Amino acid sequence: MAKRALITGITGQDGSYLAELLLANGYQVFGLVRRSSTPATFARIKHIQDKVTLIGGDMSDQTSLQNAIIQAEPDEVYNLAAQSFVQTSWSQPVFTGDVTGLGVTRLLDAIRFVNPRIRFYQASSSEMFGKVQEVPQRETTSFYPRSPYGVAKVYGHWITVNYRESYGIHATSGMLFNHESPRRGIEFVTRKVTYQVARIKLGLANELRLGNLDAQRDWGFAGDYVRAMWLMLQQDEPEDFVIATGETHTVEKLVETAFSHVDLDWKQYVKQDPEFMRPAEVDLLIGDASKAGKLLGWEPSVNFTQLVHMMVDADMALVKEEMRAESVVSD
């Protein structure tokens, strides 16, 4: 009998890669989508949309979450839905708290009510470590979030621990460090860089505006990280795991790697802009994933340079496609 999984946030970067992985493993896959979603929302899952079942629902609405679980009858629920852009969390702090924080409680309570034997995965974040209390960060490192998004993720993390310990639910948090791909949203710094590099190389733009070039991140490939999520829910006992590459790179290194891949000197195009500086910056995030290596047998397969090159190549192809489409319209 095929296992069944419900993914919230299925139309996002991680949701699309996870859906592919679960389908490849013979799962029946269900995805939660908002009724207000537009056709563009489904771009990342267009190639598998006929293989998954989409259910209308919203992380702000308890009844819809309960109904989704009743309808999907899942063995596993992966909560990847969130207001996930740190910058936006400063202008929409209450909305971020409701969806990214309280939404986790609504989903856990729906599981407790419908079927407490369902296994639950919560997408925790390296942003919970914020103003880091030790380097590298591991499962035992204290949290010190530096944004409304980070604060909401800490709430989601601890409510998951509480439901696990209070109700015996197989509930796990994956503390994932930054993970990127060609499917990353254009508002995130990695994708903003690779997309703009493609536009500059093809003569459509002449500058890239960025905030703090000295900020350091531990960047991995999203396809690797969703494999870790799945592995966590296959364990006999639920435990929390840090998922990271263990390497850190500055935004400047990201920029240099992306521009040099298309034979350009980044210094001629990059301008620092105060508008993109965060009110409170997270300086050095680097994760220790040795527990995941030991207990899950997980390790990343794509390194930093390969990841940046993959994203630049994908954006070069995308921008060329956009140019062709525009020329057809103008003809």
C-alpha cells in the first residue's frame, strides 16, 4: 500500500523538490494550496501537477487544515508553508507571526484531533540562531532570533517539541540552513544575484544593487535538503536535526562566483544600497550537521560553486527564453 503525504507549501522551492522525491519513492502526494493562488503560483510544480492532488486550505484557518488532513489521510505531513522572506517579516510582522508561528500550532492540533499517529515534519530555520551564541551552530545551540521571521520560527520549533513531548506525536524539526536552487524566489539574495548576472551578461541591465556584502551564510542545494526532511520521518524516534554544509561564504563571494562564471568582473556592476540592509543583521551562520550524518546517513551532494553555477546557467536559459518571448510579442 502506497504511503500518503501532505505537503503544505507544495508550490514553493522546497515543496516542489520534496513532491518529486516522494513521487519517486512511490508516495501518493497531496499539497495544500490557498484558494487565492494564481496560475503563476504553480510554475514550480507544473511538470508534476497531474501526479499530485491539490487541496484548498490556509495556514491561518484551522478548519481548512483539519479538512485537508481528513481528505488526504496522510501517513506523513510536511509543513513547509510560511511567510519565508526575512525582509518582508519586518514590514509584515503580525502576518508572519500568524502564518509562520501560529500556523504550526493549527496544523499540529489538526493532526492531534484527526489522527495523532501521523508523522509531522516542521521546517525550522537557521534564522532561529540569529545573533549566534556559538560557531558552528548545532542542535544544542541557544536561539537568538534577529527578525520577526526568526522569532516566528522559534515559536514553531518549540510548539513542535511541546506537541511531541505532551501528546506523543512523531514530530520532528529540521533546522535547515540556507538552501537554494534555480527554483528559489527572485526576492532571495542568491537568486537575485544569479538572475541579474544573466540580465547583465545578455545586455538587459548594467548594475546589481545589494545590501551587506560581508554577511556570511552556509548555502546548500534545496534538492539535497528535502532528502534530509524525508529521512527524518523514516526514523523510529523523532529527533531534531541541523541540516547544513558546514561551509560559510560571504555575499561578496557569491557575487564573485556568479559573475566570474560568465566572465564578468563583479566590481564593475555591483552597488551597495542602504535600502537592502536589514534593521538587525545576522552575521555568521554555519551549521554542524554531524548528527544528521551519523543518524540519517545524510550529506550534501552539491557544493557551493556547483550550486551557484547551476543557478546562473538556469537563469541564463530563462532570460534568453524571456527575450525570445518578448521578440515574438513585439513582432
